[in-house]
Amino acid sequence: MSGWRTHTGKAVALPLASVDTDQLIPARFMSRPRDAGYGDYLLHDLRHDGDGKSKPDFPLNRPEAQGASILVARRNFGGGSSREAAVYALADAGFRVVVAPSFGDIFAGNAVNNGLLPARMSPEDGDALLAALGAGPQEATADLHARTVTLGGITAQFTLDDAQVEKLVNGWDDIDVTRQHAEAIAAHRAALAADRPWLWPRQD
């Protein structure tokens, strides 16, 4: 997974609260192989009517929203079940940034591990970005080091801890972070083996 420091792309508004992981990727689509992609199923049941027809007035279905990579939503984005496929659906649909006042904790962790920024900001700043997008999608830039999202004349701060920034910048997941301490782990293992040899199986 490649890392990034800044991302500039089309921002689109999704002015809904409590969009949970079941809505982001309905369970019936999760049997699809990961390498086949989940992007087509992102928010499927919100984007389609009961007959499976696309709703033309849904924000992500509008022609001007095509190619968007920054999503601005309301509070409690990604709550619900722990399915990582919710993040896969967003990433496969081309999104690199989701802006919201709050996120489900597990969703936010999964997002960072997959290169997707969960940009948590104040409800007031989130509302300002949504208002700016009221006339339609427009270009925005997310900066990891500055922890800002800039859209039009608005620059809004988001919160993200240093460890999560490091993971996004370097394209790391939790396993990659552990590998950065390989020498210390090996040294500790060697010292433990010397001090407590009875912990290790006999080499007969």
C-alpha cells in the first residue's frame, strides 16, 4: 500500500448522520472475492430503490459526483458492525478521505490500515464544508501533516494521532508497524531464551 502526505480531489457531500457499516456494504455482497472489488456495492441500498434501480437524486449518483475521492458526512460515520469490507467499499470506489465529526472506532482503525483518512473535525467545521458543497462537488485538499482540509475559502482542522499519521504517510498497517521493531523484538527473544531456556522446546 502506497503512502501519501497530501491528497487533492473532488469532494462530495453526504449530509447523513449515523451511516453505519451495514449501509456502507450490505452483508449479502461480502461473499464477493476481495480482488473482484467492492466499489459497486458502496451504499448500495441507499443508492438504489426496491427494484434495484439507481436513485438519480442520491448525492453519489449524480453525474457531477463521479470520480469523487473526498466524502463529507455527518456524525457517527462507520458505526455498527466491525466489517472491514466497509472500508474496502469506500477505497474501491475511489475514496481516500472521509470527513465527519465522529467515527466508529473500529471503522477508523480499519480505514487508516487501508490508506483511507478518517478526518474527524468539529460539527461546526463539518457543517461549513457541507454548506460549501451545497451547490455541488468541488475540489478539496487534505494535508496529513497540517491536519487540514481545504475547500474553497475554508481551511478546517481535523484530529488524528501521530501514530495514525505515520501509518498513512508510510502506507503501513499494524503488521508493518510491528516490523519496524524487528531488531528489538529479536534481541528481546534472544535475551529471554538465554535467561529462561526452559520456555523453548528442546532441539533433539
